[in-house]
Amino acid sequence: MKKESKGQFKGQFINNAQPDFFGINLKTGQSIVFEAKYTTDNKFKNSVISKEQYKTLDIYYNAGAYVGVCTCLDKDYYFIPFKEIKEAKQNKGRQYLLKEELEQYRLNFYKGALLFLG
């Protein structure tokens, strides 16, 4: 890590990335795990999830957790269930999801917050 001017620093990751959020729904006890991604493109490419992140998301998904990817595609926000990502190749014959296919997963804002947990 190197300290720069104006409170900035340069760093280097030394471990494989894990998903961005792990939590528990206190009402139901269900685990919640998600990754956050951003692109200016009009499609979500599965390749933006690292192998380690995918493996971890898959483990939690198979254990019954609420798992997905919170993403911004060209200024619109979505919470894509991991199942959609996992089954993209089988169901669509490709490793990406188009923005227009994700409309049902579009997120709303309320007082500056994204509403994606129900």
C-alpha cells in the first residue's frame, strides 16, 4: 500500500476476492450473500464474477441462502438472482444477460437507498 496526496492510496489485492456482502435476515434466519458490479454496458456478463466469487455464491445458493448480484447497467440498478446467472448458458445459450431481460429485477430507490431485499 502506498499513501498518496489528498487522502488517497494505492493498494494491491493479495487474496482472491469474496462476495461483497454476507448477512442474515433477522426475521427468517436466511443467509443473504451478494456481489456488487457496475458496467456502462447494456448486458451483465457472467465473466465479471471471479471464479472464487462464483464458487462462494454457489455454495451459499446450494445451502438455501438468498444469493445474487446487485448491479448497475447503464444507470439502472438490478438485483439479479444467482439462479438466473447460473442458468444463463443452459436457458439462453450464452454467458450474459441482456438489460431488457432483467426488467423484473430492476430496483427502486427510496430516500437514496436501493430497495433489493424485499
